[in-house]
Amino acid sequence: MAQTFSSTTTVTGILTSATVAWGGTLNVISGGEVISTSLQEDGEQAGDPIVNVSSGGSALSTVVRSGGGLIVFDGGTAAKSLIDYNGVLSVEGGGQASQSTITAGGIELVQAGGISTGSTIIGGLGQGTTINLLGFAEGRQLVVSGGVVNDSSIESGGILDVFNGGSAFNATISTSGTSIVHKDGISQNLIIQNGGEAIVEAGGTLDGAIVEAKGTLLALPGAVVSAVSGSGTIIAGGVANVVNQEGNAPKITYYGTTQTGGQLASSATDYALVGGQINSLTVSNSGTVIAYSGGMLNSDVIEALGTAITTGGIAHNLIIASGGAATLSAGGQNFNTVVEAGGSQAVLFN
């Protein structure tokens, strides 16, 4: 008969088809194995349901829902876990996870010394919840310093984030999935399929990638990118746009060498890369426009909550209206800027 746990229990043998209720914790120690465990959705005034897997313990086919957590410690293993909206799988140092599925709003966090292999990351708006306490509506795999992920599959709306000191090997990005390599993160042997996208930020490293037809790779200035091939779109110059979408992965658009006119808002960013020029764009409501070395902004209007950044690039005839902000840094040059009442311009010294 299936059991329900609402307090702290230590598992030393095999436990099948259990439910961890509000306030319940299963500590799976050496020789313990939990199979097909379900973590009940968290209540507003109850402790989170938790499964801790320590050295010699294992968890197979665990389902983690809103507010629940599956934590894999040194020497512990978890396989075929399903991490649903607002649930968390944390792979600690020395822990191992394999064949995990992370759905909309779920998180897999791979920490220093942790290893995750064969995860599938899926996005889309989470079901059954209107508030995402983690701040993500997407399925997301986060690789932090010392963490390693192998053979991840990032599917529609999913995101693979590789942060400082994290490493991702042999990931595949399919339609509407995205991989982001942040400063001092490393990605190797990436495959970007039709409709998939990858962004390598300044200081990030991408060593080996195949960009298939209708796949997109955006390498921002300062990124280290090598051994890239394929017939897809590889953006290292011109004008690119990145829109952050709630419940989905970011969307990249390539404008070629010039973008003229239009509106930019809602957490979107336009990049004027080497050889790119952005003319007469209106930027507001958390939109950002950036000119890097070799890029240019011309006659753009920066309104309420809009931001213009010149970092190595050149800007002519900017109008900074009320609530707008401009920042000049790292060798950038601004000419004939008009700062209206309520606007601001900051000049940063190196």
C-alpha cells in the first residue's frame, strides 16, 4: 500500500510509490532507494516537501511539483526525475543526476562538483499555477561554478544557462530552445538545430558548434567562439535583437547591417555590433540599445525607462527624454546628445 509522509523519515531500504506531503522530508541514505515518489504541491502555510538523497542512496522516477525539492548530495544519484512548475532539482557536489525532464517553471541547478547527464528541458507557461515563486516560467537548467552537464536536450521554450565556471558538453538545442553562455562559462560541441538559438556573452566560451539550417548563434563582442560550422545564421556583426519572452526562451532577430525606425520596449535589447547601425529607434519601457566597438547609434530617442549604452561604439544625435538614461563607457563616443528634463547621461571612467 502506498504511503504518505508528512514528517521527516529516513529511508534505508526500498520505498515504492510514496507521496511526500506538506511538511514531509525523506532522507534517503546509503542502501536506500525511492522509486516513483511524488512530492505533493506545496501549501501556503506548510513546509516544502523534500527528498534528500545522500551517499549510497538513489531516487528513481521522482515527480517534483510546486514548492518541492529533490536534492542530490555527494555520492547520491537521481534518475528519470520529472521537475514540474516551481519544483527544483539541485545536484550538489559529488551528486549525479541522469535523464531528468524539466518542464515549464521547473529548475535543475547543477552546483560545483555536481554532474547531470541527459536532461531534457522544456518551456512554455507552467500549468496549475499563476505565480512562479522561482521567478521563471520557462523550464531551465542552471550550471554554476564547478557544475557539469552532459548531453542535455533543450526543447521548445527551454533554456540552458551556463554561468561563471560552469561547463556544458554536447548539448542539443532544438526548435525555440536557447542556450546562454555567460561570462566565464564554457560550452563545447553544441548542436543548434532548426529553430534553436544560442547566445555567447562577453567572456563566455563556445568551443565547437554546428549551426544547422535555420538555427541561430549570436556571439556578442568579447565572446570566445571557435570551430563553428553549418548553414545556419551566425551573428557576430550588424544589428541583432533579443526579446525576452515570459514563459518561453529568448528570441533572436537579425536585421543585417542597418535597422531604421520602430519601437523597442518590454525587456528587449538591440545590439549594434561591428558594422551595424541603428537609426531613429524609440526606446522605452525597459528596452535597451547598445553600441559596441564598430557599431553606431544615430538619432535614436530614449524615453521613459529606456536605456542606451555606448561601449566602444559611437552615438550621434541621441535624444534622452524624461525617464530615459544613457551610459557612455569603455571607449564609447557620444556626439550632439540632447538630454531633456528628467533624462540622464552617465559617463563612466575606466
